[in-house]
Amino acid sequence: MGLEETSVEKVKGIGAARAKQLERLGIRSVDDLLNHLPRRYQDMRQIVPLAQVKLQDTVTVRGQVMALQERRAQRRQNLILTKAILSDGSGQLNLIWFTRGWRTPSFIRQQVRVGATLVAYGKIETDGSQFLLKNPIWEAVSEENSLHTGRLVPVYPLTENLPVKILRRAIWQALDDYGPALADALPPSLISSRGLMPRPAAVRQLHFPDSWEQLERARRRIIFEEFFLLQLGLAVRKRWLKAPEKGVSHRDDGVLAGKFYSLLPYELTRSQKRAIGEIFADMEATRPMQRLIQGDVGSGKTVVAAAALIKAAASGYQGALMAPTEILAEQHFASLGGKFAALGIRPALLVGGLPRARREEIVAGLASGEIQIVIGTQALIQEAVAFARLGLAVVDEQHRFGVRQRAGFKAKGQAPDLLVMTATPIPRTLALCVYGDLDITVLDELPPGRRQVLTKFVSALRREKVYAFVRGQVAAGRQAYLVYPLVEETETSQAGAVEAFENLRRGAFAGFKVGLLHGRLSSAEKEDTMRAFRDGQLQILVATTVVEVGVNVPNATVMVVEEADRFGLAQLHQLRGRVGRGQDQSYCILVADPSTPEGRARMQAMLETSDGFRIAEADLRLRGPGEFFGTRQHGLPELRVADLTRDLEQLVEARRAAFALIQADPDLSSPEHKTLRDALLKRFGERLALADLI
Ligand code: ADP
Ligand code: MG
């Protein structure tokens, strides 16, 4: 039976009641218990001779109990006072405990006898004449290995009523009984060639390190393993996604793409040209493209996608672009449809709200192949939609879609090339983990002439001034967003968009055209409101973060974010990216009085930089990888010891080793890799959908 299936109750000293408490920590099996890692370690190795202790020092001491006394406190009868006199030959020290209870002996008396050896840890105080330790951490050390004192002592995350000593002893016991049975997933050759600590030893050292150096080695070993398994999964997936399928080879003379560039009112940036080069090379190859374009808000991903779509059409295939909202799809179609037509390519827009006849016409055109490029929403992946020969599928704002939608889109063709785009810059470590099976193109340059968005951070006390500023901008013909963290206010926060909308349109913005946009409206209502704002029928938009994604309203110059410290940095960056898209100077005003250090750090980061990648790194550092992506499905497995903000070097190394191994043994079929294969499937199989692949 594996340790995952072995209940903690099997561990000596853990009964039903303790097991319940452990369950509150998420610990059910022996495996869970061994994976419950210390938060930190207390160095209690230095034992100070009793003759050398000084007042106020925090010390570990060791000695024999010479005498024991116990009495009731005079004023509080339910308090028992136990005193032990400790001697180590060099000197003496009093240990004093106060325990609650009516009956003597106290539990301390029950456990300590005269003559026993104790190790105690605490801060030296005085009763006026003698030094003493009050309520010290202590342990009777008959055993050779001490757990709670005299070593690097692990400090664990705890739950109510579960004494740390019980938890420590349980883990110690589990290590003794089950530690040797811990399977080492890494193949022996890898362990020896990299000088890694074997797994059982590493797990023991993580809990009860013999020294800081051993702890470091143990951590290195576990970090390597975590990254290695993850990267191995990605290597398997990438290989599988690419190798066996024979995809579309897009070949054309490049004439249409060249004409397209000449239709643009601007020069492509160097980044855009490089991105197009990489994409074209992938498209010409037979193996299916799996490429991600990461580019900051406003870096100009759309034309890059357009060039790829044109290449698909020019090569005799169809290209499709899927956007997360109707309004985005419309926006893309409005900017590109005419240009496609001018090149002699037949384009179409397929969104949910089309009249039936129009919709059927488009569906027919896609099935016959007459329509060469289609831009749309999720309407594109509905069952009724079929393509004659889909060669390229492009997903815009891909973080808005789930894995299944991406797969559904691809399935509309025969191994079509896939291009996904995201404006959520993510640090390289995360990119390697989350998108490790994709090739990545980065647009790291903004088109020239963009003006920096001026970012200001103001206290809520000065809100009236902010409103006055917004009125000024709107009166001058501009538009403004006011974003709130909540749809409706709660007991603890007044930052609800609905209430703000009611108050503002009667108060501060009376006489202006104010709209309301939030996630509880129907899609149709949302799209209508967004359209009205785009077309200038609304001047001020009160909203939640639903405005975050890709919308381009160049006339909007003010973004006010209320309770800005409640948003993640990536979100704030996206919100700021909604303005600064036109000719006029734009402003981002963060209204907040952050009460936490993280909140202040986030505001500071927003003021300091407008570089999406630097913001993403700051975000990752502040929030950790789990929170980084919010609740969205990101496929990032839990890493227990490895830290993505810190361990980039080890990640890169583990990745190299993993990809090399898959190169040598693509489906892990050699006997030496059997345990590795099992561990891989168990740990990441579901997350990475590996089960069918190896
Ligand atoms: P995003 O990467 O956020 O999707 P878009 O593709 O929407 O950015 O582009 C943002 C704006 O920049 C658009 O108005 C687009 O026309 C413009 N743009 C794109 N490329 C260039 C360029 N090379 N020079 C000038 N403007 C550009
Ligand atoms: Mg975009």
C-alpha cells in the first residue's frame, strides 16, 4: 500500500482525536504528514553551560533535575506552580512552570522525575536573587535524538489544540517507520550524475536537518525533483503535440503579406517583424505550430495575427481568429476586414448575435471554403460550424479561454497551426511552467510615439478632486473609466460599482452620460454598454474589472481605480492599458489608502514602472504563483519547496535534463524509468492531461 493510502492513524501516537485535528491541516495520509513541511527552523543547537547564562539571554541549557517541587499559586487556586532545580556540574538554574488544573501532580510532574536529564529553551529571567526560566520549552532527553531542543528544530504550521510536540513526534515516528519506503522517482543514474541526495534522506533532512548545509542539499534535491517532474510532463506533452501529427505546410510567395504591410498607416516595429518571421517559419514547416505571442498591452499583436491569417489564406487554407467578446471581435473585424477584402481575400465576422440568415450564410461559406478568413467569438467553436480547410487558428486574449476551448478550436481543422496571444506578461519562470509546451514569441517593444500614461496615487480623502479632474477631461471631449473592485458594496467595503453608479450620476457626474458595466449583466447588456462607450454615447463608464480585456477606445484618457490596493498588479496593469491608446495625454489614478505592506508595495510598483514584464515579476514576488493567475485555470501544479520567484536557475537546469531524457526515451518505456513514469502520471497526469500520451 502506498503512503498516500496509509492513514495517519497508523502512526504510533496518533489516535482518532489527533487524526481529526490533523485533518484540519489537510493531513489524512502518512504521505500528507511527511509533506507537511516546516515553515522555519529554530536553532537550538548551542547548549550553554549553566554557569555562563546571563540575564535576558535566550538559551538552550541541559542538566539533571536535582529537585522538584510543586504547589498551588496562593491567589489563583487553579494554577499549579512547578519548580525544578537543574544542574549541569558547572552551575544551577531554576525552571518554573505555571500550569492550570486542580489536581496535582501536574502533567509536568508526571513526566519529569528527579535524576532525569532535561533540555530546556527560553529566556533567562530573575526572581531577584536567582536566575530562572519561566515556562521553558523543554524535553526529557533519555533518547539519543532529541526532537524539540538541542538541534535545528522544525517549526510547523499548526492548528488549534494540536501541540507542536505531538506533531513533531508524529512526523519523527512516521519518518522512522515509513521513511525508508519513500519511493525515489528519479532514476539512480540521474541521482548519481547530479550528486542529488536520495529522497528518503532529503525528506528526513527537510524535517530534522542535521545542519544548515544538509538542509540546503535536501532542498536542492526536492526543488530539482519538483521542477524535473513538471518539465518532464511538459516535454512529453510538447513532443506528443508536435511529433506524430503531420500538419499544414503554408507556402505562398509572400506577395499578399507585403501588400498588407503597405496598407498600414505605420511601419511595423522590429519586434513585430521578428514575431512575424518566427510565425511564418513555423507555418511553413509541416509540424503543427504551437506558438504563444506574449506582448504587453498595446504592443500591436493584432497586425501580427493578421499577417499570419493572410499567409494562411494566400496558401490556400482558411484562417480563423477567436476573441473572448463580441465587441473585441467586432473591433478586430472593423480594423482588418476592409484590408483583407482589399487584398482579394474574403473575410467574415461570426458572432452570437447575428440574424439567422446571415449566420447561415457564413456557416455555409466556411464549409465551402469560400470564406477565407473569419473573425469571431466562441460562436466559432459551436458544433454547427465546420471549415473546409482550416489551416490556422488564432486565439486572442487566450487567458480568457479554457484549455478545452482551445482544443475545440483546433479540432475544427486537421492539425491546424495554432497561435495564441496574451497581453498578460508573465515572468520567464512561470512561462516555462505554464506554457512550457508552447514556443514563445515576445513582443518587447511598443510602437513609437506612445505617451506614457501618467499614474497618480491618491488618498480616498481627495476623491472630490479626482471627480473634478474627470469632469474637466470629459468636458474637454474625452472619456473616462471608473473601476470598482466589487459589483455591489458589502459590509466591509463600499467600493461597489452599482452604488457608485447611482451616486455619481446624480451627484458628481450629474449632467454627464454615465454607464454601468459589470459581470452580473447579461452578455448582451454588457456588449451594448461597451459599444455605447466605444461610440461616444457614454462619457463615463462605471465598471468592474470586466473592462480589463483588450478593448480599444482611443478617446478614453482617464482610468480611475477605486480601492486600487485590492487589485493584483497584473490587473492594475491591464486596467491602465485601457487608456493611453490615442493622441492625448492619459491618466491612471489609483485611489487607495493601503493598510498592508503588500498593498503599498503594489501601488509603488505601479508608480515606478509601466513595463508589463517588470510588473509581472513584482506581482509574482508579492503574491506567489498560486494567486498570480487568480482563479483562472492555469494548470500550474503546486510546488511545495521550489519557488518560482527564486529558483529560475534550477528550473532551467531541470528543464534541460527533462527534455534531454524525453529525447532519449520519448515515452519513458525503459525499465529504469518505470518509477519516474508512475510518479509523473500520479503527480501531474491529470493537470497536464498526460494519461493518453505516454
Ligand atoms: P495589443 O497588442 O494590445 O492587442 P493592438 O494590436 O490592439 O495591441 O494595437 C494597439 C494599437 O497600436 C492599435 O491602434 C494599432 O493600430 C497600433 N499599432 C500596432 N502596431 C503599430 C505600429 N507598428 N506602429 C504604430 N501603431 C501600431
Ligand atoms: Mg489585443
